Amino acid sequence: MGREDPFLAAAIEEARAGLAEGGIPIGSVLVLDGEIVGRGHNRRVQKGSAVLHAEMDCLENAGRLKAGDYRRAVLYSTLSPCDMCSGAVLLYGIRRVVVGENRTFRGPEDYVRSRGVALEIVDDPECVKLMEDFIAAKPDLWNEDIGESS
């Protein structure tokens, strides 16, 4: 589906950009009425940030939207959103999230669904490979990103 879905493909482009910058290969886009209104990728390493996961970067880059806009929007992420990013989805009332993969990491998906969010797991092989390769190459950085000790 990744190649057939232009929005997931855009999130994958963002993930590749993050990796090329020396960061963690996770990307995200926010789609409103069929148009990308925000793009982002994990920039924790690049910016020395505690919070710039891909979804947070994407929402920041989308700028301030009206509450109704968030309710109509779809968030795409190459990886299952963590607790922090899932919290932003719930806070802003985003009702649909498309996830590239959840094999290498699974956020609070059941909880997000219980709060009324339609969560679609694509299981895209390219998303899986990006993360598997990164985790194998840089396990300490990955563990830092997800709040685990190595």
C-alpha cells in the first residue's frame, strides 16, 4: 500500500530525510481534505529535542488549525505512534491515523481505538525495513527515543 498511497509515500520520504540527516527514520504527514498540510520527521537528534518525534514535528509544521480541521484530518506515520504522539492525536481530536508499521514498535493502539480513533495498520515492508535496519545499527539511540534504557 505504501507505494499506492501517496500520503504514506510522503511519510516514507520524510523518514528517509530524517535518516539522511543522521536522525531516526520515522516520518509523518497530516492530510486535510486530500492535501498535505504538514510534514515532519523525527528530529530529536538533529535539534537536540526531547519531543520532536515525527508526528509532533508534523503537527508543528502544520501550524495552528481550527478544531474542526483536526477532526477532518488524517495523520499518517511510518511507525505506530508512541504515548506522547498518541496523546496529541487525542488532544486535537484527529479521528483517523494510518500507520506504516507496528512490528518494530507498538504504541497504545488499543487505547487510541477505545477513544474513537480509526487506526489503520498498513504493515508496509519499506517502513518495517527502515526501522529494523536502524534499530540493528543504532540500538542505543533507538532505546533513547522510546524512553527505554539500553
